[in-house]
Amino acid sequence: MFKCMKCKKMIKQLDEVFVRCPYCGNRVLFKERPPIAKEVKTD
């Protein structure tokens, strides 16, 4: 899942040739990550 930086809409699949938002045409997309925090142990 990707999210458009301009219109903030979720995009499930991207075209292989064109990496653009199908709603607004913006080419700046980022991959949506799950909101799970990782726990790291320290000594």
C-alpha cells in the first residue's frame, strides 16, 4: 500500500511503467507502514 503525498489517498497497486497517483497525478508516493512499535533491548 502506498500513500500520495499531495492528496493523501491510499493506492493499493501501482502501474509497472508509470509511478503516479491515479487521482491527482503526483509522483511523490511513500510506502505506508504498520503502526507497530518495535521493542529493542539494551544492556
